[in-house]
Amino acid sequence: MKENKFNTAYIYIFPACSIIFFFMFYPIIKSLYLSFTNYVYTDVSVPKFILFKNYINLLFKDTAFLKAFKHTCLIFIISFPLITILSLIVAVLLNEKIKYLSIFRTAIFLPLVIPGSQSAIIWQWIYSNDLGILNNFLQKVHLGFLCHNWLGDPKTALFAIIAMSIWSGIALNSVLFLGGLIAIPEELYEAGDIDGTNWRQRLVYITVPLLKGPFILVSIYGFMGAIKIFTSIWIMTGGGPADTTEVLYTFTYKKAFMTFEMGYACASAYIMAIIILLLSWLNMRLLKTEKGEL
Amino acid sequence: MNKKILNKIFIYFSLCFVSFVSLFPSLWILLTSLKSEKEIHSSNIHLIPQNPNFENYLNVFKELPDLITYIKNSTIITGIVVISTLIIASFAGYAFARMKFKCSSVLLGSILFVITIPAVVFLIPIYTMEANLGILNTYIGLIIPYIASSLPFAIFIMRGTYRGISNSIEEAAIIDGCSSFQLFYKIMVPLGIQGIITVAVLTFLSIWGEFILAFSLVEESRMRTLPVGIVLLKGEGGSWSYGLLSAAVIISIIPSVILFLILQRYFVRGIMQGAIKG
């Protein structure tokens, strides 16, 4: 009986494991190997093993990479606190007992299902210089002097992209926070009511402390989202103007598929992956210690 | 009492504002698609179409015949990926939830680890691999990587679903003489239907909108999927017809929006589940 069960398990997992092995694990390991070589896709000569040279060049010599790194950090530093605070507020509002709640939830979560490339097209259009609704709106409210070629000007392009990422980030993160809020037992708020707490006190002393789990998740998603931002930038600016919106992902992608320096690109991709893994490991640790204290 | 009413007004007002901001981009495109080309290009933009009509929707397939190809490609690819992922993940999720076998936790751990890796890491070797196999620019060349990248999360959700089913049902079935496979497809699959819908919805949405792999692994126009194709349509003419383009954008997001409106519950739960345990 036991023998039998043992065997069937392997049959059940075989299709999944073989596909994941050949199209995930193997490429991930191959990529690590390539990152130690000077592999160029269009070059017919055999790639040479050059150990950490790609990594050293990227981190210490390649100013374009460091600039892309800076922009990725900038996106994270600006958008993350805003997304976190705004989506917490939105989630708290969506947890109130009011009429038409489901309509509000639907409206606020909807951006989640608009695919990245379609929303990039829409936003590019919103920002557009002559036909864009943003400039048109500014003119109508007599702020015409603020009109701008938002994505074309090196000074504003990155901020225009950050604004869009905040728009899409709020939808995801308010779902995460709302999940945490729903899990908070009603009795705590009732007890608070008896003690005569006001709205602000409830938020600071009951809601926020009990949302530690969602907070940590939101920050993992925040890191990952900032490092993985690609489609919107690729479509809206392609990294331009003057490389001001070049981020780690677009940099890596261009190295891999435009100049075909795949060994170098793999090293750059691995730096991204390592950052993500370190940060999520750190976050998991924090989550664990929080649980331990509780 | 007065304060309470004020509070309510404040809540409604803020929610209306946030909803407006979050819906605005899609709403604007929807309204634009109902405008004539002349109205779109006039210097004074009205949010509401002055003379709403469906002209753009009637013309879009005639003027942009490629759009039909893109829709066809996306439908075939997404359909096959969703169905295959469901079947494969149901089996694997069941095994991880209910069966004991060597290395199960190590295997599961490494499958879940894959979720965090940015796509560009495995994309580069997949590209060279597919070039060697000669399957760039084919359906299969996109379908397999899509299944591979959808599986980890799908397995995770299915495992959670099957773990939630009570042991006693399984025991009763075994006493009644069910074989392992019968137990799986006659009892476990119907009981796990919620997880199956969640996986179907999340997989559909992520594949229907996927850009990076579709953009890199397909170079021929006739094999393009919708998200990539629409960007190309926009690029081709540059300044051409925004009315048609917005109609095309609306058509391409309608399936996702309808699915979301019908199955929102599953979608939201899927994200929360993934978040809480992931």
C-alpha cells in the first residue's frame, strides 16, 4: 500500500517537474554559467570563461549600469512610501461598512487586470504633448504654464513613470492590505469603541500594529515591483530620453537582445535576482521575528 | 451624530475620488474610442464625446486586419496555457498536498523559489535554446515557457486548496474502494473547484497580458500576440488614427475586464492567498 502511494506521487508530479526543470531550472542555471563567460550571441567563436569579470565591470566600471541602478533605486524610494501609505488608506476606507462597497472595490482593483502594455499605451497618451489629456486639463484650469512634454523631457520622464507605477501599485497593495484588515477580529474595534477611541487612535493602536504581516508582504512586492519594472518603461520611453528612464531591467534587456552581449546581460540579470533574493530573505526574517515576539 | 454623518461624507468622497483616478485611464480610452477622428484631433478635448458613435469599432478590423491575427494568436496561446496549467498543476498540487514522497519539501521549495526570479534571467537561455531547436516564432515556443512560468504559482494555490479538504472524505473513499486516481478525479477535483477557478483566472490574466516573453521569442508579425501587436500598431503609423487605436485597446482588454467582473472574488482571494503564504 505504502509502496504504491509512493510511486503514484511521482507520476502526479512528473509533468510539472519536467516542464519546470527544462524551462525554468535549467535556464536559470545556464544563465548563471553564462554570466561567468564573455558569451556574445552573434559571435561564432567559443565563449571564454572569465570568472567574475562581468560582475566587476558592471559594479565598478559600467557607468550606464550604475545609472540604471540609481534610477531603479529612485523609483523604489519615491514610489514605495507613497504606494504604501495611499493603499493603506484606501484599504481602510474599503473596509468600512458602507453602501455600494463592492462597486468601489471593483473600481479600485480594476487597474490590476489592465495588461501592462495596454496601460503603458494609455498612459503614454495621457502624457502626450499635443493630444494628451493631462496638458489639456492643465490648460483648462489655467495652469497652462505647467504644460509639458512629460515623457520627452529628461527632467520629468522618470517622474511621469513613477506616477504611473503608483497608479498601478495602489490597486495591488490595497488588495493585500484589505486581506490583512479583514482578518482583524471585529471585537478589537468594539472594545476600542467602549473605551471611546476615535478614528485616528483606532488606526494607530489597533490597525497598524496588526498589519505587520501585510506590511512586510507589501514591501517585498514593492522591492520586486521596482526591480522588475520593464514593460511600461519599454513602451513609454524605451529608457530615454537621454537614458534618464533607463533602469536595471531595460539595461539588461538591451544588452541581451540589442547588442547580444548575453554573458554580460546574464551577469546583470543575476545581480537583479540576487538583490531580490536578499531583500525577500531579509523580509522573511523580519516576518519570522515578528511572529516570534507575538 | 453630526460628526458621524460628516465622517460618512468624507469616506464616500474619498472613495469616489480614488475610484475616479483608478478608472480614469480606461474610461478615457473608452470615451475616446467613441469619438470621431476629427474630434480627437481638435485642440479642445472634451472628456465626453460630442457625437458618440461606434464607427471606430466597425472600422477597426477592416483598417487593421492584423488585429484579428493578434486576437487569434492570443486566444489560442492563452487557451492552451490555461488548460494545460490547470491539469498539470492539479496533479502536482494534489501530490504535494496529500502524498508523502522523498524530497517533496525540497522540490516544493525550489518550485516556489522560481516565482521570485525576474523573467530576464531565464529568458536569455530560453531564447538561445529555442533558436537551436528552431521553435522561435511558433506557438509551442511561447506556450511551453508560459506553462513553465505559470506552474509554480498554480501548484502553490492547488496545494493550498487540496490541503484544506478534510481527511475523512479521503478515508471514506478509500474504504469504499476508490483507487488513487479515482479518488483524485472523482472526489478531490470537484471539491477543489474554487482553487481551480482561482488558478484559471490568474493564469488567464497574466498570459493574456504577457509582454516580455512574447516580445522576445516572436519576431514575425503574423505570430505576434495582442499585447505586443497593439504596441506595434501604435508604432507603425505614429500619428495615425487614435480612434481606431483606442477601439483596439478596448477590444483587447474586454476579456480581462469581463472575467474580472464575473470572478472578482476568486481573483482577489488568489492574490491574498499567494501573498499570505508566499
